[in-house]
Amino acid sequence: MDFTEQQIERYSRHIILSEVGVEGQEKLLNSKVLIIGTGGLGAPAAMFLAAAGVGTIGLVDRDVVDLSNLQRQIIHQTKDVGKLKAVSGRETINEMNPDIKVIEYHTFVDSSNIMDIIKDQDYDFIIDGTDNFAAKFLINDACVLAKKPFSHAGIIRFHGQLTTYIPDNNTPCYRCIFKQPPPEGVVPTCREAGVLGVMGGVIGTLQATEAIKYILGLGDSLAGYLLTYDALDMEFRKIKIKHNKKCGVCGDEPHITSLIDYAQPVCDLSTGTIKG
């Protein structure tokens, strides 16, 4: 593609990187990333992917902006309160970078629509920015069945975690680590436990990093690892995880061949889920 003078200036700090260059920036502009949830995780992920020049970004969210969101969901502003989050997200992205095509999906994902959404633009990478176990297991199973790479992440209080799944690479999926959702009421929600606002920025930006590296074919991803972050101790831990041959969706004899809608309250993620 022929870059305009404005694009050359906009992406100059990428282009001068030998690992990216003109060809890498062209890959980004031709790439498509789907972000499910435009909240604490999806907001910073979307903004950095748009700034980086990811050409098509899908935003999936049926929720509207609430004043309590603004403490961490930086893609939204006070003037956006009451507006659909996907609309607010698209407006912020296009104000920042008019190169980006934003596809809005004003819905929550469930077993009846997630495959159609994933296949709609043949997305290259999926980011799980949701805040509940039901959606996280659904996204995992859909991406495994559709053979799509994705980044899982979650935050609560002062803790965060993320991992990356890459198909056809014998890497563990979310179900390899967590077999099924915990019983309702066992894990507190973010509304009950709270969350430090910047946690979404730290972890969501790492999700965007994983997407960009995958698109460019750079470095090592978090496939096969769970990265945890404790903001109080300022400590990252990278924990090796193994592919579970008995996993219900990606194991040697998978028994989950269709998508499951779990009932689950919003905004919950356990911390300290893996010891060692």
C-alpha cells in the first residue's frame, strides 16, 4: 500500500523499528482485531491498538457508559455517560486515528451469536475484555472451536492476570487452567471487592501488546504461560502452564463440541488462582 505523508509521520516511530518497518506497519493496517467488552480491559486495549494502526477493530458491548466506569474505562468521557459503550469507543478511536475502521456490535456475546461475530470480519485476533466467568468460558470455547488466537485477562482489587491462546500450537486454553466456572457466590465481584483503576491500563495494554506481536510475528507470546501482576508488591510472575490432554474443549478427546451459556453475575475474577 502507498502511505500518505500523514501516515508516514503518524507511524514513524514504528517504521524506524527494524522489527516493524514499512512492511510491519502495512500488516497492522491490514489486520483485524475483535475486542469483546469495552470496559476496564477493552478500553485501553482498543486505544493502543487504534493508535498503533490496527486497521479494523470490532467492539462488542451492549452496555451504556455509567459514571462509575470512568475511574478505569479510559475510552469513555463524562460527556459519554448514558451512551452505548461501542458508540463511545468508536467515536474516541476515530477522533484519535481516522485511519481505523470500527465495527460496532451492540450486543452481549452468547452461544447464539459469538461465532457469527468472530467470523463477520474474519478477525485475526480476539481480546477478551469481559468481566465475568460465563463470558470468559464462552469466548475461550468459541475461539478454540473457530481456531482463533485470543488473549484472556482479568482484574480485581490490586491483582491481574493474562494468558494467550494460539491454535495449532499445542498451547493450553483457558479451560486447561480452569475446568469450569466456580459456583455462583464463591468469588466476589468487582462491585463487591473493588478494583484499582489503573489495573485495566496495565493488563489491557499487555493484551494489546500480545495482539500486535502476534500480527507482526514478533517475539514470544504468553501462550503456555499465565502472567500475574500484584500492584501492591509491584510484582509480575510468569507461570508455566501445560496443555491438558483431558481438556473438555482442546484435549485429545474433547467432549465440548457446542457452546455453553453459563449463568453468572457480572464482574468477577478470582485472584491467586494458581499457586506455585
